[in-house]
Amino acid sequence: MNIEEGIRQSFDVLRANKARSLLTMLGINFGVLSLVAISIIGLSFRGFIGREMAKYGSEIMWVFANNRAYARGEPRTQLDGADVDYFRRTLPGLQYSTTFYYINARAVARGRGQSVSLFGVDTDYFQIFAASRRIAEGRALLPDDDLYRRPVCVVGPEIAGLLFGAEDPMGKRVSFLGRAFTVVGVTAPQESTFVSDGTDDTTIFVPQSFVAARIFGGREKRYYVLLLKFSDLPSVDNAVIRMENYLEKKYGLLRGEKRFRVMKFDTFIQIADNVLNIVSLLVLVISAISLLVGGLGIMNIMLVTVTERTQEIGMRMAVGARRRDVLSQFLIEAVVLCLLGGFIGAALGAVIAAVACTLLAWPFIFSLASVVIGLAVATAIGILFGLYPAWKASRLTPIEALRVEV
């Protein structure tokens, strides 16, 4: 028997038992579906990360309190002005550095009031977050705004609409913190990005000194977080070592842990990638179990098929079919059933991955390799679990097969 004839006969058998064939291949469907979907989603996530890194650059780093060093409710050690000044003066390749504070307040303009988040920032803030915090109208905050405590602000587009309606907010006055501020800029609608500082389109940005005065009063300013952006990656790696040594020497350890964490942007990427790898592994384990169950279903239904077609097998042998012809026929049927289930699973997996990428705003990256691997696994399942039923069918003798009543 040639392969083409075997495939044609296999489809005849599948058409004759549509419902049973469909139910039998469900395990293969889900296994290949999971494999293809998680592979495409993984590639798309990495494509999304690459796009985000291209926006911000991987030369960004954070300094913040190391929560592992502190007991629950214990005050965190914070950076002081001397620390920030030292880093800004001594770190080679440093382009921008920023700190920020935020408080909740009520803003009033034109008789309309809204609860808002006030972010006290400096001019470097808009440079580091330029990818997600673009200025659509007017200007960003300037160094002199903070130095001379000018009562100016930059507003998000949503809060501008809530406070001023259809009017142009530029140059208008909005009151909060007990005084009136002039709007000098409006940000563009915020894009969904991998990096976020907690701001949104209802945030109002003011010179840092105003918010710091509300938080610290006359006390020395402290810094919860420091963001830095460098000109190149070697400068980042050098800065990590120098900053860790400086902070450990000045503040020491707490319970054997460093009081501060110095983390590079690509470390966040690695953490997210590790989480995805763990999820992918779990899904692949589920896929393997599904494929195993599907393979056992294939074996079971093929054994039933052998029993049902015993007389047919006997007649084939009686007219000259050899054992290997019978074995090939049943083996081809098992492989065709698995491959058909694999094709359906791969198509559904690609569709599900496309929907997920659309909802998450990730680029859809089709993985031909995952489809090929899925179909190869389906073929292997068909051969592995179809071999015993096919062998059993080929061991029947014509006389015994023709005597069986079905």
C-alpha cells in the first residue's frame, strides 16, 4: 500500500466517524494549541520589551530602599541631598537624573474642583520619561521654575478637560496647595508602556520645591527614589558598582542586607522575562499532559477500530494484503488523525495569541517554528500511540478475522 492511498482511506474512515474522530483529537487540539499560543505570546512579549527598550534605552537605572532589609512597618532609609549631589557630580556618562514626590490634593479652576495627584518634578524628569510623557502644548518645567519657586504647572490632558472644559488651558490659573498656579504646558495622552512612575492623564506636574515643602516643611529634603540615565551601557555598569560601594560605606548593612537597591533597567526586563519563562514552562507541562491524554485516546479509539474492522482486515489479507500493508494502513490513520488535530490546534493557538497580543497592545510575531514543532509532536504522538493498535491489526490471520462476528 502506498502512502497516498493510505491517506485517502484514512479520510474516508474519518468522514464515516466524524463525531468520534473529533472527540478523539481534542487532546491533541489542546496540546498543540497551548504550545503554539504560548510560543507566539512569548515571542510577542519579547518583541514588546525590545520596543520599550528602544523607546527609553537600556541606560536607565534606579536607586531605592531595599525592602528586604527592613521589618514590616520599619522606616526606610532615604537618600539625602548630599548623596544626590555626589552622584550627579562624580558619575561618568551621566546625562539626566531626577527625583520626584507626589501628594494628593484638590485642584480648583473656573469654579470646578477635582481631586488630583500632584507630582513635584524637575526638568530632567521629562527627559527620562520623554517616551511616555511628551509635551503636546506649551513647555515642560525648567530648572529656574524650581530654583525660583515659580507657581507654574504642567497638566495632563484629562484633568485639563475636567477643569477647563473645551477652553485652551494654556496660561489659565488653577489653585491647589493654597495658591494659584499658571498652566505652562499640557502633556500628550499617556501611552501604555513597560516603564511607569504612577502618573496618568489626571496628574498635575509642579516644580519639586512646592511638594517637598508640603512634605518636609522646614526639614531637610529626603529622596525615596533616584532615577538616572547614562550615555552608554558601560557607564551604567560602572555606576552600579560605584553607587553600591558608596551607599554601603556610608549607610552600612541592616541585618546583613544592603539598605538600598541599585537596579538597571534591563534587570526589570530580566525579571519579567523570568516570570514569562516560568509561566511558559507551566503551560508546556499542561500541553504535555494534554498530548499524553490525547495519545492515549488515539490508542484507545484505534484499538476499538481494529475490533470493529476485524472482518475487513481478514478480507484484505484474504485477497493478498500483507501484514505490513495492514500495519501501514492503521498507522497512517493514527498519524492523519493526530496531524488533523495538530493543524486545528495550531490554527486556534495562533488566533488566541493574536487576540491576546491585540488586547495587550503587543506586536504579533508569528512563530513558524512553534507550528512545525507542534505538528512534529502530533506526528510523533500518532506513531507512538498508533503503533500498538496497528501491530495488533497486522497480527490477525485471515481465517480468524473472517470468523469474528461484529
